[in-house]
Amino acid sequence: MKVFKRILLVLLIIFVIAQVFRSPKNLSGDTTHDISKAYAVPADVNAILTKACYDCHSNKTRYPWYAEVQPVSWWLHGHVEDGKKDLNFNEFTTYRIAKQFRRLEQCEELVKKGAMPLSSYTLIHTDAKLSDAEKNTFFNWCETVRDSIRAKYPADSLIMKRPPAPKA
């Protein structure tokens, strides 16, 4: 029993010390290069993006209360950074046109497969679950934006070029 109490005490001390080491928050809110600067984002689509995408795919995350507790904060920080690395709607216009085109296509694919929003996210953020009508609104918007890109740019500029294979 003494060993159990000591282990519990050590774990408690580690937990308390961990609270001192904070991860940075994604709160800049910088929208200088937002997707809406180049493409129309209707209010209904903006509502979908805000509730289901922006916490991980923008420059401003709405943090729940438990984000202040370590190690949860570290996990959330890594999750948000990974999401922003894949797609950041607030940095969208900095992407090459082929990447913009491809990311919108991937958004549709991932939502259709049910891979986005993540189930771990919608478990807590139940409002982020998209209805069939919201999914269709989102798909139509993605297609509309992709159609406008197709109309404005030559077809070969919409292809993601792969880097050359390293020479052996």
C-alpha cells in the first residue's frame, strides 16, 4: 500500500509541475490571406467552416476549458498544428493555384468519406457534425470555387507537380 501511495504522489507531483509548461495558443486571427479574399464564401458556408473546420484549419482556435490542463493542451496544440499544416483557410491565398484546387478537392473527399471533421472532434463538439444538407452545401461551394479556378487558369496549372525522384 505504501508503494501505491508513493507512486500516486509522484504522479501528482509530475502532473502539477507539468502545468507550468504551457503550449502556445493558436489565437492570431490573422485573415490577411483568407480564402474569402479570393473566393466568395456565402454566409451558410462560412457557418459550416466556422463550426466544423476552423478550430484546426485556421489561425484562430476556440479552446475549451480543458485545453488549460496539461497534457491535454500539448495534444491539442499538436493536433491544431497538424491541421494547419495540411490546410489553413486563413492562409489559403498563399498556396499555389494547383494546391488550392487540390485542397478543395480533398476537402470534398474527406467529408464524403466521413473522415472530416474528425470523430474525436465531433465527440465533444457535437455542433460540428454536418447534416446531409450542410454537406451538400459545402460540396456545392467547393465545386463552384473549383469551377471558377478552372475557368481562370490553364488546365496544366491545376496539376500538383511531384518533385523529381532522387537520383541513386
